[in-house]
Amino acid sequence: MRNFNALNLAREALRGHKGWGQQWRNPEPKKSYDVIIVGAGGHGLGTAYYLAKEHGVENIAVLEKGWLGGGNTGRNTTIIRSNYLYDESAGLYNHALKLWENLSQELNYNVMFSQRGVMMLAHNVHDVQSAQRHIHANRLNGVDNEWLTPQQAKDYCPPLNISKSSRYPVMGAALQRRGGVARHDAVAWGYARQASAMGVDIIQNCEVTGINRATSGEVTGVETTKGPIGAKQVGVVAAGHTSVLMEMAGVQMPLESYPLQALVSEPVKPVFPCVAMSNAVHAYISQSDKGELVIGAGTDSYLSYSQTGSMHILQHTLDAIIELYPMFNRMKMLRTWGGIVDVTPDRSPILAKTPVKGLYVNCGWGTGGFKATPGSANVFAHTIAKDEPHSINAGFTLERFRNGRLIDEAAAAAVAH
Amino acid sequence: MLVIHCPYCQAERPELEFANAGEAHIVRPNNMSDMTDAEFEKMFFVRENPKGVNLERWRHIHGCGRFFNAIRHTVSDKFLKVYKAGAPRPSDAEIAELMK
Amino acid sequence: MANANVATPNNPTSGNRFANSSVTIEAAAPAARISFRATPKGAKDFGKTLGIDLPTKPGLSASNSSLSALWIGPDEWLIIDTKNSINSLMPRRENANFCATDVSHRNVAFIISGDGAENTLCASCPRDLSPAAFPVGTASRTIFGKAEVVLLRIGKTSFRLECWRSFSPYVWDLLIDGAQDAHI
Amino acid sequence: MNPSGQQQFRLPGRGSRIGAKSVRFTFDNKPYEALEGDTLASALLANGVHLMGRSFKYHRPRGVLAAGVEEPNALMQISRDNARTTPNVRASVQEVYDGLQAQSQNRFPTLNFDIGGVNNLLSPFFAAGFYYKTFKWPAAAWDKIYEPFIRRAAGLGQAPTEDDPDRYSNRFAHCDVLIIGGGAAGLMAAKLAAKKKQTIIICDENPHFGGWLLSDTDIRIDGKAGPDWAADTITELAAMNNVRLLNRTTGIGYFQQNMVVLNQRITEHQSKPESGDARERMWQVRAGKVIIAQGAIERHMVFPDNDRPGIMQASAAQSFLNKFGVAVGSQVAVYTACDTAYAAAFDLAEEGIDIPIIVEHRTDIADDLLAQASELGIRVITGAVVEGTGGKLRINSVTFAKQNGNDRETIEVDALITSAGWTPSLHLYSQSRGKPQWDEDTQRFLPGESPQECVSIGACNGTDDLSDIFAEAAKCTGSRAPRHAIEDDVSTMSGFIGATGTSADKGKAFVDFQNDVTAKDIALAVREGMHSIEHVKRYTTNGMATDQGKLSNMHGLAIASKLLKKPIPAVGLTTFRAPYTPTTFGSFVGHSRGRLFDPIRQTPIHDWAVENGAEFEPVSQWRRAWYFPRSGEDMHQAVDRECQTVRSVAGVFDASTLGKIEVVGPDAAAFMNIIYTNGWDKLKPGRAKYGIMCREDGFIYDDGVVGKLSNNRFHVTTTTGGAPRVLNHMEDFLQTEFPDMRVWLTSTSEQWATIAVQGPKARQIIEPLITGVTISNEKFPHMSVVECNVCGVPARLFRISFTGELGFEINVPADYGRAVWEAVWERAEPLGACVYGTEAMHVMRAEKGYIIVGQDTDGTVTPYDAGLSWAIAKAKPDFVGKRGLQRPDLMAQGRRQLVGLATKDPSKVLEEGAQIVADPTCPVPMKMIGFVTSSYWSGTLGKSVALALIEDGTNLIGKSLYAPMADEVIEVEVTGTVFYDTKGERLHG
């Protein structure tokens, strides 16, 4: 694998970029692996990368039914922040944020992590109380998050409508300056490239159709559209399809899969300098480096694996965007798309061992998994390698739904995003 | 926006009149106190979440107000059948027939 | 009959009127209303008291000179009387087979009439309101923009729209915004 | 042609879509003349202007490429005024109106001289994916230097900076048949379906129906020229009342169950729109059947330097000529792999325009085409390629050769038109979840089976021949095939996909013009391992520009397929995403702007509060009176005064927003036993009780006072925001778990206006207004309810308190709310009482330790945690939440419990949300054991009061804890939750 650096880039520029090789290999599957990761999104590829790099696991495959990075990794609105309320969440997302801050260098791949700040708007007294609770908890957890008055919010984000007469007036905002956005595809590609270079087999167009278990219960491998593949350990990192895969091992999950849509506008010159979110009116917006306004829409109300959503969801999203940023009313929607988000009852992920020996699951990220990618992958790799969770993900168990020890970000903030 | 046939109104109505109410045929036992924690977990948290035929509840909340059940395919989003709350769960054979 | 000791009512929609070349929208006069819930027997019994058969088929209504009974759900009717007082309508005593609740003040109503009435409503209501799908006499609870309403088609080109009172300014403004395009 | 003056490329007498009236417009502030009916592109071309834009990445000069929605280059900023400015408008679509102002985009300082053009020189570095490989050193520079630079360079036009003054509207529509596309296929389908008395909507994105009939002068139907046949058909359809014709209306999205969304542009072509007319209207059409007749889009040829202004699609040149009477040049070369370009060349030649060469990529050409070319004196070289072009801001030469490189020749031209064949438009078919099928013979994707009730006809179905198209229209409408005399030089629409050219290393062969994606970029992506077409797309951004790949997708796919040595369908087809063309946010929003964004709910007493100077706070959809400042008072002073007045005299409060549910029936009490944690069997009519409800998981869901009016009738109150969800929760259990219970639930939230009168003089205030009952402390003790008359109005009177004072709540029918309020106030004011708002209410309830669900609880708090174990009827066999409460973690020791906090410095008011620790010296991350849920200054007590959820809190009473703030640590003592009148005597006054 050739290093991406200025010298190589200059050399290649002069000879028509003919010397760049494949960023990852496209191998056929071997008969068996030590570890199989099911799902080549950012979390799955990252898990393979950290297993190889930090835990010295040599014989790893990542199986992907489509093309790598083609699921929620390549479909989300790329918001990155760590200002979560509960200690467990703050620990996990802040672990991720620290890894984000050095990820381009670590992967020798520019993931374009842009710390332009994530601002969460408060529209009523309850929102203000909730934001303050987050800010105080974040400060004591070492997570940056600060309170802005409406005018300060407007200064930070000039298109914001702070008129007191608006339907949901802005009463202030919580700002995490270290938050921001990144280039989603690059995260998958960067992990894939490094993992592949360390010997991880990334096998695309290979759908898992069964999980094989020994009579004693432990995992022995998977059935795939490319034939059976043996494995001592299997990590399922399949987002919306987790329920379907875990069912193959006889494990029923506390998950539901919903359609989630997003959209972009036509590109315009820089006009929106940060990321701004509003839980109360359900609007999430930033501007990409290409100039498109990137807008996250809501989920439909019903389960679906169709990767499409409804017109009225788009309408409600844009209603909210225009309420907050009326100047964008004449902007044009360029493209919409849909993903499938797997949602847990407490809106926090599951990053854990399962009742089946050798089977591990990383799921339940709902609408906000992208931001956790490096942290999630990093601790999940640890969980698989050591057969026990890292202290950071110790709370994100399956058992919490049995004993009631939920990590209920949803209850605390209406929507976890 | 889906179109949903309400078994009480006996007509198709736009989705905007409805609220989805989650998985159908989850039994709330008469004597809840006898449930184990695992049984409670299964009832309250664990969901089928199938990629395929889903048995789900809807409420015609901005219409006749009634809860009812539906069988819908979660890939095509097409409704195969709707039936009133309290009606028995269609048999697997019947569902297979509907799929045709 | 003014009585110095009795408080004066104040309806939020009174006097509202809008008209353009294709549609007229007016606040309906205050009316007595009952949200009526019943078993089939209870519905029959109360229908006798009222002197009108409560409709049992979805989407239907029954009317006489002052009173309309709208099928809302299989055990729910909205009874609207534009002449008689709520006291004269309410059942004298409780009945195990039904429940009558005075909602006269919960709802307000608008009358939308004219060739553009259907279009005015279709700006914000996802239902098929064509005469074929929603003939005269049809009643239904549905959604109008972001408000829940009850629609009753009272004539070929006229509708009664009932909504909860705090939604009435919103519904009114939305009706008028829809009326701008009613001629299309 | 008049080469000196305005419109020198206009051909008199030509052009079916333009009128005689001239209109004026400006482009980059320079005035031009156009004719009515022109598009901006045709008007500029008429004036000899080809340079219309700059590309995204390299800032290369670009001209108009197409005559329709697929245009990638000629994007402009169109402004009526500062607020009405729209970026990225396609000049090929925008109709010219008198006074139109257009500006070119993405250039500085001018379109002719653009500093950004330096990117073109640096382009060797800027190949596909270059971002990923670079800008990483040093780490901090990305945010600070590189990214801002990249962002400024990208982005095309400018977003408006003011609120949009225009109106937008919405229409839900239903029809039997929706026809998308009003060309020959769509019109014929409409004509036939209309005869069957079906309700029909037919739309077309152009100003005029007719589609390609308007651009092709050779077609005759029943002896009529294409445009005339279309016009007659429209006249016929317009006269039928079952047909709705929508021009300037694009089918932008195909959703579930035959819902198709149409975007209609109403005023965008008007010089002075009627005020009140919507700018755009969204049609959400639910159709019994959808007929897609979207047509096909011509592809450009991919060859080196194929992007100079003056190079365009052959069909565009033909449209400009035949629709607008505009010649795209005086020496127009042709490069083609498709028969249809010949028609364009012949039309131009017949107008006397020099066609120096047709460079034909194919070797085998129909004899009649060659014969006709020769008749017109046009030279054709077959089996040839264009190797490059010359010119800077406009093409001035073209270099071509045989495919083997022989016979190279360069000639002077001022335009070059190209055709690589036509791509059927599968956008809506694909959005309907149909799977396009690859047709190997014609090298194109065609519609496969339709998963919805929909059919594709005409060019979008791959049908070229007009009589075949009419037969399809007949078939899909269930009609007999119509008989029409058709004259048409049928030519096949298939061509070539991929890059051409012998010396591929020279020049840039653009696949995607706007995003500057070249054939080499695609090759680089493939070389780097991007083997899925989605990877290629994302790595190169091919097909992601504002034209959404209408021109580029097939070429990109073919190039990748060739390099991968895989058949095209195996490489895949990227998904077609809605909208079909970029669509204004405003038209999605429609009516839902400003006050119509979401209902603002107000109580019957709201106007009185406004008149009396209240400040309001938003609470769910409601606006509630927050406090009533008197002149000179700030919020703190007003709230302080309100609280102390209530405690010393009395206060009047509008509680109308509280949810109210009437629970009625023989089994009402049994039902209440299920829904609430409390027991309801012993409550007597005329008495009231505070109730708590949980979800099944045991966490607090809502609370409120419940009055029992009779054995069968409860008046339930809920929180303001909780009313709808509580009713739904109750209905759920009633309908699905306890359907045999005879209970009915009715929302009466808005039936009643609720006026709370609280304070020592509360009875004195209301007593004279009440008839029918005695409200003495003995006859009507705390927690009572009675039906009576207040001010002569039937009322429900509660004796309850949320302040800790003697209190009443008067419920009167809402229309009487304001009058009764005024009557109460008339009595209260002379006694020295006040009106108070929600803030004072919050302070007083906190002084008493009464919780607010959602503030002191958050969905993780059980009734036990909140100190409400007395409200749980443990002996009941069942209630919602009973089993959930028994789970291990909910029964564990040391859970967070609600306690009071007293600051050591009584003047310090804690911040709500402040976190509490046991050891403030512990390093970050600190162990937090709880947080402040409510905190206020209590003027009554002369100190701060706070409630908090603290781990094992009730066992810590009397202990010191700490609230570490950003700049200080506040010491607090844990206390009970009741700060005022701890014995509760005042309630019984």
C-alpha cells in the first residue's frame, strides 16, 4: 500500500495518477477465520482494523452483503459530537471524539473531520433546563459544552432566526465546539484500506444467510452466499439488519428498524458555518464542503427495511428548517435518500457479548451512530479480543433490558441524536 | 404516505390519520406479578422486527379512534391484511397464502 | 336574554368571515354538542330520546331540522344541535350502555361553501373529498394540516368543519391560505 | 441573420414557441433583448452568448449543453430583488420575462476572467479522491486553512439572505389516471383515457405540452405538424371536465401506493406576478394508475475537451432552432453515434447554416442518412472520433480522425453538436421501486415489472416509433389502437456509451460537466479499487451534481464496466433519488410557514393576559402566561411579588391548558385502578385525589388530580403537554387489554376553562360568585369536587391546591372562561390579590415539594424515587407499571431519590441541571451522584429552594454535598422536599 503524502501525490499528479494501487484487496473468502465481522460499515471495518492493529488478531474477515460503506455509514448526515448526558454515553462518545481528532493521521486518509461546532437549540424552558443539565454533566465529565444566549447563537450561526415572535422562539443553545462533521465515505474507505493492508479480508457482495453453532452452543462460523465460512468468533455489526442476523443464532433483540431519511440542497457558497440541531422542532442542518445544505429528516412511524421514506416526513423536516432558517425557503432540494436505523428501547446502543458464546453484537445506534464510529469500533474490538467488554462499553449490555439499568438518553432529552 | 384500510371504517384512509402502535399480539398476562424478569423483558422490550411479514398495530387516531392489527411486508411496505383488535393472529399458513 | 348575574359567553371564532370569488368561509354559530359513546343498545336508546336514528355505518350522518348525528367511530358519535340547548339534549340520568359528554365548548365550527370549497379543504386535507368519494352527508374525523378536525359535507359545495377551539385560529388561517388557490 | 445588432442568431420566421413581442433582460448586468417564449438559454444564444457559467472544481468556462432540465453548465442566479433571489437556475429551463436579471455564478471577478480558473492549471493534483490523500499535514491546518479554501471554491450560487416573501401552496389530489409527461405518448394516453370518463391529471415540466413534437419539424400526424397536433389535442382535453392539465409541472417523486408528487411553477415566468398567487404549488396526487411518459434524454459524447462553450447536444441545437428560431452557430460540426443527430444537422443545414463535417463514430450508417447528407452538401466521416477541440471562451476548432488515428484533420467551427444516443428516463419508474432491466441489444436500461399500478410508455420505455408509442398508449388505457396517419422519419435512439477518442491522455474528456469528472477520474477510481458503481460515484462525485447524473451516469457506468471487464448490469446502477429535478424547499413547506408552521394554542383567557401585559412561555403547543410584570419590574421582581401576594392574600391563575379526560362507565373505577398506581375503590363521589400513572416499565408517565363526580364518572386531569399521549395510553389499554370493561374516555381539555384561585382569601373571593353549594372548610374540605354554578354558569369546582395555600379551581365551559375570570378578578383585585403566571406557580409548588412531571422526573424516575410511595396501592393485583417496578434495578438500593437542597449560603440559587457530587476535589471525570431538578429564589422564605435527584438521597438528609460550577463550588445540605408550611396546615384554611 502506498502512503498518501505530498511527495507521492505530486509524483502521481505528474504522471496522471497511474501509480495508485487498489485501496483495498478484493479477496475470495478463506475456509475459516479467527474472527468474522458481519457488516462492512464504518463500525465493522473499524472493528477489524483495531482487532488487527491493537490486539494482534491476524486472521480476520469482514463480510458485506453489498458494497462496503453502503449502509448507514454512507447515508447519514455526519454529525459528530459527544455532549451526551449519562456517564456511560459521555464516556463512549468522548472516546470516539478523541479518536476522530487524530483519525486522518492515524489512517493516512483525510476523513475531513471538521470541528466547526455543534449547536443544539433550546425552544422552551424545559429545553433550557435539559441543556443546562447536559452542560453541567458534560463539564464534570470533561466534555466541552457551553451555553449560548440567543444572540450568541445567532452570532455563531447567522442564518438562525431568533425572532421572539417565531413559533418556537430560540431561548438559547448548547454549543460543543469540538463537535462537527466528517466525510462519511472516507471513514469506511480509510478503515478498509488500512485493515486490508494489515491482512483483513474484506469480502463484498457476500451475504450472511446463517450463523452456525456447535451442539454445545458456541459459534462455529457462518453460511454465506459465497459458501460456509468457519469462525471462532463472530461480531455482528449490521445496523438495521441486526435483528435478522441475530435471529439466525436464535437471539431475539430489543430492536426495531425504522426508515430514516436525509436530504441535501443544491450547492451554494458558504452560508452555514456550523452544525445546528433542534430536538423540539426536529431539524438538523449543516453545510458540506461541496456547499450542499445537509439536512437530517425524521423517521417514519413504522418498521421498514425499504430504505425509502414518506413525503410527509420530508415536508415536516423542511417545515422545521424554514421555521428556523427562513432565508432558505428558495433553496432547492437536490436529493433525498433513506436508511434503516435500528433503535433500542432506551435509544442507547448495544455493544456487548451475547448469550451465545463467541457471538458479539454492536447495534442500536438509532439515528446517531456515525459519530461513535471510531470509539465503538475500538471498544468492540476489545470486547471481541478479550471476550469481555472494555470499561467504556461495560454498561451497554443486552442484560440492561432485563434488569432495568437503562441508559435512557431518550428519556432525558426527548430524542438522542 | 401509506394508504391504510381501516377495518372499522371499512375504507382506505391516508396514513396521516393513523399512528403506528408497534408489534401486535404481545400478550399482557393477567397476573403480571408472576412473570420472570426474562418474560417481562421479552414482553416489553424484545421485538420480532422481521425483514418480511410483520404483524403490527395501528390506531386510526385521527379517524374512528380504534386500534387494529395489520399484516404488512417490511420490504415492500405493502399491507397484506388488516383485522380488528382482539381477532386471533392469522395462522402461518394463512399468512403464507397472503404472500402469494 | 341578558342576565346581569350570568357571565357572557365569548366564542373565539365569532364574526369570522372570508369570501373570494370561489369560496366563502364563515364561523358557524355556537351549537350544543355531545360526544356520545355507546354500546349498540345504548345508541338505539339515545336515538329514540333524540328522535333520530344514530347512523351505524361508517362515515354516515343523520340530520333533522336542527340536529345532526355524525358517525365518528364504531361506538362514537358527534351530536350537533344548532337550535336546542345542551341541557335539553343531555340524557337525564347515567346509563350503563352509554356515555354522553358535553363538548359544546370544546369544538368550534366553520362553514366552507362555494365551488372552491373542496379545493380549499384539499390544500391541507389528504382525503379524497370529491362528491363521488365524499357525498353529501358524509362525516369523518380526519386531519387538516396539523390539526384534527371533523368534516361533514352539508351540501354539494358546502362543508362543516369542526375543530377544537384552541386550534381554531390555526385552522382559520390555514383555510384562508388554501382559499387563495381554490379557483385552480 | 444580423451579425451586428441584437439577436443576431435569431432566424426570422422560425421557432414554434416564441412570439413576436420582445422583452428585455440582463445577464451579468448587460442588457439583452429576447422574444416572448424564449428560455434564458435560447435568448442568450440568440444574442451569440455561449459562455454562461463556470464549472464546480476547475472553474472551466462553460456554455449551455442542453435545452432542458438536464443542463449541467448554464446555472445562474436569478433575482427579482434581494429577497427573491434564486441560485443555480438552469438557463435552459428559465423562461425569460421582461426585466429578468441573471448573474453568472462561481466566478470571480467576472465570468470571462475567473481567478478560480487557476484550479484548472492545478488540475493534475485535483484528480478524483485527491481530498482523501492530502490536506492532512499538519493536523490542525485542515479546519483552519484547507477546508475554508475548499469550501469557498465550491458551491456555485449564493443562498438568499432574506426571508422569502413569496407564497407556496399545496394540494392533495386524487384521480383515476395520472400521466407524467405531455409529449406524444402522454397526450395520446390522456386522450384515450379521457374518453373512458376517468378522472385524469396530465402534467408536463415544460411551458407547453408536446414534448419532442415541438422540436422535430418532420413529424406529421393526420397531416398536422407536430406542434399543431399537440395544440389541438390540448384544446380537446382542456374542454373536458374530467381532465386536469398541468404545464410547468414536474413529477418529482414517486412514493408508496401510487402517491406521486408534482411540483408546479406558477409565477416564475411572469414579469409581474399577481400578488397572492403562489410561486409554486405542490400536488400530492394519489392515482389509481400512473402512466409514465417522461421521454428520454440525449447523452453527450465523451471526448477530450468536450466542454468548451459552443459544444452542445444535437437535440438541444435542434430545439433551439425549431422551438426558438435560434442558430447555435454559423459553422456547426457534428459528432455523433446516433441517427438522431442527423436530423438536427439537416434542419440547421436547411436554414443555410454551414455544417462542415459530421464526425460519425459508427462505421455502419443507414444509406438514406448518408444520401440526405450528401444532398445537403454535408461531409460525413464514419468510424471516426473527435480528438480534441480548440478555443478558450468558445470553441473555435475541432480535430478529428479515423478511429485508428489516420486522416487527422482540424477545422474551424464555432459550434459542435454531439449525440451519443438517448437514455430512457427511468427516474420515476425506479422510485416506484421498479427494477430497471438491461437491454443488451440497445445497450440501455428499460423499465421492468412494475411493483405498483404503473406503466411506462414512449421513449422512457425505449419505444422510438410514433405508431408504436400510440399503440402503447392505447394498450395502457385499455383502448383500441387509434388510427392515425403518421409521417415520421423513424430513427433509432440507441448510440454509444463511454468515452471515445484515440489519444485519451490529451485533454479532459468530461463525463460529468458540473462536477468536473473526467473519463480518467473514473478510470482512477476503478484502479483504486472502487468496483461498485456506488463507490465510483462517491469517489469521483460523478452524477452527484445538480443534474443528478441525467447525462453522466450511463457514461460513467460504461467506462467503469469496460475497465472492470464486467457487463454493465453487474457493475450496477446507482439508485434514482427523488426529486427528479431540484425542487424548492418552499414548495415542500407549502402553507406551513410562520404562524402556520404549527398551531399555537391559546386559552379562552389568553387575550385578557395579553391586555394585562403578561409575558408568555411556550409549553408544548400552548402559549402560557409566564408572569405579569408591572411597570418597572423584571421577571424576578414580578415573580417574587406574585408569590408573596398569593401567600399573603391570594392569586388568580389560568390553568386551562391542563389536560382533562372524562372517564365514564360502570367499570370506570376498575379502569382507573389499572391505569393509575393509586387505588380508586374507596374514593367517594365529591372527593378528589392526586393520581400517578406509570408506563408498563414502572417509570412515571404523568400525574394529576382526579375528581370523582359520581360512581361512574371521573374528571381526570393531566399535565399540559401530556394530555394527548395520556388519552392514547388509556385508549390503548381500554381497547386492547381490557375491551370488556364498560368505560368511555372523552377529552374535555378544551370544554373547560380552568381558573385557579389560591391563597388565604381565595374563599372570600369566589364565595359570592357561587350558587348551589356551600364552600366552607367543613362542607367543602381540601380535595373536594362539586358541580355548581359560578357566575350563573354550570361549573365544576375543585378544592385543590398546587401552591400549598387554600385553593380552588373553577372549571366553566370555555366560552364563559373570560367572563368568569373577569368576575373573579373584579373581586380579587380590591382585596389586594394578584394574577400570577406559570413561573410563580413553579416557585410555589417547589416550596411545597410538589413535583412537575418532566422536570423533577425524566422517564427514569419511579414513584418511589420521587417520594410518592404513598401513591402506590401495593395491594392491588395489577396496575400498569406494577411488574416493571419489581425489576432488580428499580428495586435496588441507592437509586436517585428526590430530596430538597438548601444552599449553605441561602442567597445562592442553584442552577437547574447543576450536578451534585460528594467530593468536589475529585478530578474530572467526577463521580456525579445527582442533579438539581428545580431551583428558585423563594421570596417568601428569603432563601433559595431546590429539589434534586440524589443517589440514596433520603439517607443523606442533613449531609453536605457540592455543586461544582464553572467558577465556584456551591455547598448544599440535603433536606426534605417541603420547604414551606411543612405541616400542610395552610391547605385547610
